[in-house]
Amino acid sequence: MEKKFICIVCPMGCELTAETDKQGNLTAVAGNRCKRGESYAEQECKTPMRMLTSTVRIEKALYQRLPVITSASIPKDMIFQVMSEIDRVKIEAPVELRQIIIKNVCGLSADIIASRSMAEVHQ
Amino acid sequence: MNTVELVIIGGGSAGMAAACGAYEAGVRDILILERDKELGGILLQCIHNGFGLHYYKEELSGPEYAERWEKKIEEYGIAYRLDTMVLDITADKVITYTNTVEGYTKVRAKAIVLAMGCRERTRGAIHIPGFRPAGVWTAGTAQRYLNMEGYLVGRRIFILGSGDIGLIMARRMTLEGAEVLGVAEIMPYSNGLPRNIQQCLRDFEIPLYLSHTVTNVFGKDRVSGIEISQVNQKFEPIAGTEKRFDCDTLLLSVGLIPETQLGQNAGVLLSPKTKGALVNDINETETEGIFSCGNVLHVHDVVDFVSEEGLHTGKNAAAYLQNKLMRAEEANVSAGAGIGYVLPQRVRKTLAEAVTFSFRVTDVKKNAELLVKVDGKVVKSVKKRQMIPAEMERITLKAEELNDLQSELVLEIRED
């Protein structure tokens, strides 16, 4: 089967054409300008993975939201489940950059971590 | 009045990099003036990842990218003022600013770097017909509300413009439980990075309507719906192609304009094409000692290049302050066939260093050749598989390739 998608590894945005066998394994890929495009295509045909970024509620900080990011990419079809876990969290400043906010979220072997530091602010 | 060697207007990615560039070249008396509550600029609301691939060879979120530069500013001990609004800059480099600590203050600079970034085009800029209800937002404003202040500005969203902020917001609002009904783009191609079409629209099955624009806004107090129409080659709506969407919010991602007002007061001349300053190869404007970099110079799509440009500008502002700058006659740089704009617009002759030129093509170019002509003679040609207006292109010319430059350097596209 032939699948067409855009590589999201870097801003180049190569248009990939991937050939897969009946089991969904990659047999050929065209359109990539680097090696990473090839492994991306392989993964995308098997289990599409995405990094997820969002925010959690924070108190005693300059703003009401703390930006967070997954420590590794997660399966695309788990995004909304992970989002509902993120929605439940409320934390207090101070927060360190890359501090773990949710460990091993949804058992995916990835953590939700702070994508910036936030100092405590006394109102 | 206090005198400061180098004043940098704006503490976003360009301003922070310019400060670091100047510091690393030996300038110690630097002051950054920033209007927001923190350094970092627009990166602080860009919580998605993908920043830093060129500069750090890793993928960071916007806030983390900003934090790295902020740390450097702290480490170098570079002075900055937050919550500070610059009101005026004069050609003799007197800067007027105000904040709650110092009040109304004037400072004299020996050199200035303009790094104020850009702002979003609004509904008024593109004349959308219809009522004027609440619920029409620029995408960046909605992004700040959502990612920093914690407010989702609507539940059923339509987005006009396929610039990166619009695409990123389509995904972001979907993740937060809003329904994004579609994105309309007046051009026959997307104005965002291809990867964002994939991961922000296709991943969530959000339709993209190319060659479409919003032709009506309904609702008196709050948006109740919008109408889009297909456009012809002259971008005029085609009667009979109207589609109506019931929504409570219209987000606009219809372009960015350099925030150049302050520079104009100081006599800085602007390019009608980039809407930013006219500069030479060290990003010095036509006003001596006033430099410009980042999105106030021309709108970038990748922050790494803003940082590079800031470092280069800061380093040269330092050379200017230290009287180490090599002055020479300047040749013109112009955009030939197929090129929308090219920067810098002037380059010093008899240069002993390489110069990087930034440009955008006028429309999608496939399997085309980029030609660099020095006084009419092709000195370099590069084959390009694809160039699109949404992606800023760069080309670096070595000093020896610029040796013979007398009057004009032209970049142009040759198509088969």
C-alpha cells in the first residue's frame, strides 16, 4: 500500500511517499532528504508518534499556566487520554525547568515535564 | 541624562541574542528595554516544540529556548528593565521610556539595536465584511490567553489564514476541547510550514480550504457564524461558492508586520517590501549607529535564524562602538525575477568576510535555480527542488565570490 505524508522531523517538511506490505511494515520510502526521514516513515507506518505540549494550572506564579511537554514522543492515538491527565493537575510555583509534573503518564514510559522554570511570586 | 553604550529595544529572541553578541565582543555597558513582565518575547507563548533544531541541534519548546538565552543574559550580568515602554527614539540616539520604578526617563545611547519584533495584522487590515461582534481574535492574542493566562476564547472555531500561528492554534484549541471547523487560506498554497499542515491539521482531520476567504461575519453581540467563499486568480470571491459555518469564534492568522514605529521616529528608512528597515550587511540602518534585527527587520519563520541574526548584529554594533568597523562604499542588493525580497539591501564592497543573504520567493517554485549575479555576471547558481514563500531561504556568499562587486548584486530565480 502507498501512503503519503509530510515528514515532521524538521522544518524542511519533506513530502514522503511510503510503500508498505500487508503487515504495515515499510518496504520503500521516497521524498526524504535525510536518514531521519526514513526512520520517521517507518515509525509513522507502524505507530505514529507525537510530542505533546500543553499547559497545567499553576498558582503563586507570574501567570496562571505552566507550559509542559512530554519527555518523549507518545502514540498519536493516546493524545486525548494524556490531555485529560494533564487537565487534572494543579501545582504551585516555584517550578524548575524539566521538573517532572506527571511521572510515566498513562503508563507510556514518558513523563510530563515543565518546559520552563517559574519563580514563586508573592501577590 | 545617563549615557549607555548600547541600548537594545526589545528583550525577545533578537534582542537577547544581540545583547549576547555585543557582550561576547567586549561591550559591557548594555541595557535591554522590554515592555513585558519577563524577557523572552513571543517565545513564551509558543509552548509547542520545534525550536532550536539549527542552533542547538535539539528540539525545544519556545519557553525553554527563551530560557536558555535568558540564562546567558543573567550569567553575563547584562542589565535589563522589564515592564518598560519605549516611547521615542531620536536620530541622535536619545531614548525616552517609562516604567513604574523610574517613571518618565531619558537615556542617551552610543548605539541602538532595534529588536521590537512584529505584530499581527488585524481584521481591519484585510477588510472582512459583516457585523462587528465579539469573538474575532488574532491567533497570537488567543494563543497568549490560552497558554499564559489560561482562557480558551471560544468553543467552535474557524480560522482564517494558514500561517504557522493559525495552524498551531488549530491544534492547540482542539487539544483543549474546542472544535476547529476549518482553516481558510486565500492563496492556492498554505502559508505555514508543511510539517504544521501535517501535525496540526491532518492529524486532527481539520479541513484546509485553499483559495478561500471569509466573506461575511454573522452575529451581533457574539460571532454566531461566518461565511467563506472561493476566490478567483485576482483573489475576488466567486459568487455561488459561499459556505456557512456556525461558530462562536473567528481566529485570524493573516500575516505579521514589523513593529517599526519607533525606528521611523529616529529617521530609519523602511523597505516597502519587508516593511522593516533598509540595512547593510551588518544590519545597520540608514541612520548611523542604529541597527535592526529579528522580526522588526523582516518576519522570520524559524527562531534559530533570529538568534543568528541577533548575534551577528550585536557583534557588529560592538565593532561600531569600538571603532573597529571597516567602512567601505556599499553596493546595492536587489530582488530579481521570482524573488519577493532579499536582505540585506546593501553590502559593503571589498569585504573580507562571507555574507549571508535571506530571501523569500514570490510564489511556489519547483525544480528551479537560484542565480546570484554580481554586476550582471552569474557568480553562483544553486539548484533547488522546491522553494515556497512561507519558508525564508538563505544563501551564504564567500568573500572571494563578492570580490568583483562594484555596483549591484541581484538574486533571481530561473525556471525551466
